[in-house]
Amino acid sequence: MSAPLVTIIIPTYNYAHLLVETLESVAAQTYTNWECLIVDDGSTDHTGVIVPNFIKQYKEYNFKYIKTDNAGTSAAKNAGLDKAKGELIQFLDADDLLSPDKLRLQVNLIQQQDCALVFSTSRFFTVVAGEKIEQKKYPAGFLATETLKGHDLLHRLIKNNIVTISSPLVKKSLIDNIGGFDTTLRNNEDWILWFKIALKQALFQFDYDPLSYVNIRIHGASAMTGHHQMFLGEVVVRQQIDQLLQQQSVTLATKQLQQLNNDLLALHRVRSLEISKGFSYIITNFIKNPFSNYPLLKKGCFKLMVRFYKTVIKNETTTSMQSTNSKAHDRGSFITIKKQSSTNEN
């Protein structure tokens, strides 16, 4: 078999303190026909010093540094795609780490299978006192751990984003065909990309080899911790999914996918952002068909109760704790004043 060029695209913004370890994981790949494009999205830290120094130190490797104005991760990835020479693309977040054999195993697999992409296991970790500690980020079944195709693939992608950005090795021709990343999205941009790719070639091959994986770092600055922005991003992604499905041939399967997506959008709104819009959809559909839409109504009520608990009960608990602390502070101040008064009398 041939050894196709793989382009590794690393968008980065103010990750100089983590980037070297990520680049070292690239240099450690047992597959050697690659180029790595580090796309600096207008960083204000010392990325502009760290990366050129690293490239000088590892001059035998094919690292390239690209400096752009700050425009977000989607634009940075697209800038990398514009410069990419490889027929296969590996996206890699600036704080993630590739296993040494990932590219070798996935290149071999994507050549054997007529698939859109090959994806591997995603492992999550934090660093405490210099030690990597494995974390459980998602419940079982959230991320895909099996090969998916056709309707099953689309169904899973509508339920949630089943593939992390650094997990797949994907054909560049497919990414070019769909126009790359949506630059209006600052998060969940990979989710809609995978869905568009699945509409073009609905086969995502899972790499079952335990030597093929990506280590994903969880920390305060991680995109995975920006819950509010992720909520906003999901609304936009689901609206785009609905538009894409409307452009497909009208079949029972397509209608079912549209219904699933719209149901999940309504539940998402109830749980996170727009209760009135979410429940308006749920109640309207329940009135049209009470029997089939009762489960949706039930889920909506449950999510509403969960949201009520998070916003009201937790706020009351916080207020109560603040009140207790305030009273303790007042008692401490009173005791101090009393002692001072007693001293003055003496």
C-alpha cells in the first residue's frame, strides 16, 4: 500500500503552556509521512516564540507555523485546510495528545475500508500535581465506539456529537466538498461538519485497535468547560441539521430524523435557554397527537423540573450559605468590638 500524506492541523489560541507536549506527541508518531500545520489564531501569549523554537529544535520534522488574525477556531482550521497538502486530515486541539500509533493504524484502516473517516477512542484526563489522572467525561454510549453507517449513523449524529475533533482521520476531499467549517460557529463546529460529511458518505469506521486513541485534556480554559456557549451552539447546529434534512429526498426515514432533531431541539431549549419556545413546540405536538407525543411531554416536564432545581434550589442554598457566612462575620466583628470596649474600660 502507498503511504499518503497526512496533514495534521492544530489551531491554537494562547495555549503556549500546553502546546509543546501536543507537538511532541506528533513528533512521536510511528507513521512518518505527515506535515503538521500549527495555526496561531492571533495568540497574545508567547506562542509566537514557543512554536518557532520548537520547529528549530525538531527541524528534521515537517512542522509549519501559520500566524493569522484572531477569528475563532473554525476560521483557524479552514486556514489550515487552505494550506494542507495531504489527502488525509488529522485535526488536533492544541491541548490534546495523539497516541504514537494512531496515524499508522488509521491510515492503514482508511485504505482498506471505503469510508468517509476512521475514528478512535477518546480518553479524557486532567493533570494534578504533575500527574495525569484519567477522567470520565461522558456517560456510556455518548461517544461512538463502533462502526456506524447509513440511517444509524445519521440517527446517532442527530442525538449528539458522537466523535471528538481529534479522534478521526478524514478524507480532505470530503471536507473540501462541503466547504470546510462554518466560521459563524465558535463551538460545536465539528458536530455539524461530521453531519455534513455523513450526508455525503455515510460510513464512519471505528478503529478498534487499543493502540489507537487520543488523550483529551480537561482544564479551566478548555472549550469543553464553556457550557453556556455550548448550549447556544447546539441550537444553531440543530437548526442547520433541520435545513440540511429538508434538502434531502422526502422519505419516511428522513421525516423521522427531522422529528427526532426538532424534538431534541425543544428539549434542549427547555433545559438550557428558551423555555417558552421549547414548551410551545412540545405542547403543540402533544395537542396534535397526545398518544405518540406523551413521552416528549414527559421528558419536557422532567427537564423543566431539573432546571427549576438548578436555578432555584441551588440559588437558595447559595444565598443561605452567604447569609450564614455574613452572620458569622457579624458575630466576629461584635466580639472584636466588645473586646476592644472592655480593654478601653480597663
